[in-house]
Amino acid sequence: MKNNTQQCYFSANNVKLIDYKDTEILKKFLTPHARMIAGKRTGICAKHQRQLASAVKRARFMALLPFVAK
């Protein structure tokens, strides 16, 4: 049985709400091509992964983050 030592970034830093306006934190979870990194790779729990996805989508819609990067 594998012991998973990664902990959710948002739980570890006691973040209650993932804000779409905080693009520096959102960029940590995006690839250079502006795609979201899977929760399995980043170690984020499912609850925060869902919140992160909606925050990224909202930031893209408000033109704070790109949809695609070259």
C-alpha cells in the first residue's frame, strides 16, 4: 500500500475560498499551455479541485487568464 505524503495546498494554507482574482495562485495549477493540471499530480483534494476549476473558468471568462497559451 502506497503512503501518499502530498497534502492539499489549500487545506495546508487554510484557504477557505479560492478567489478567481488571485491569478498568481491559479497559475501554479496551470501548465505552460494554460491547461489545468490534474488533482492527482498536484495533490489537491477533490473539493478544492472543483473550486479551483470554477475559479479558473471564471478568471478565463473575465480575461484574467488565457484560454490557450502558445
